Amino acid sequence: MSTGSAAFWGALALSMAALFAVGAAVSTLTHRPALLVGARQVGVGLAASLITYRIGAVLGRAAAP
């Protein structure tokens, strides 16, 4: 197992690849370009993770003694 920044970047790359794969798979149902739908899925996933991180950071500061 990796630790530190190597684990972070590895998890980020794996997550982005999985999001892209799901988007590309969905494109077969919607008959839209796989690259477009995969990239959109990655964008939505990254946006959701950033929003979640920011909410956690704000709540963490609010709950700190």
C-alpha cells in the first residue's frame, strides 16, 4: 500500500478512469460520443468531490473546539 501523496494521486487517477469508463458505457445507451459522455462524467465526479471536500472543511472548522 502506498501512503501520502502517491496514494492520493493513484486514487484520483483510478477514480477518474472509473468515472470515464462508466460515462463511456452509458454512451452506448444514449448513442452519444463516448469521449464526450466520459469526459462529462469525469467533470461531474470531480465537481462533486470538490463540493464535498469544501463542505467537510467548513463543518470541520465549525465543529473544532
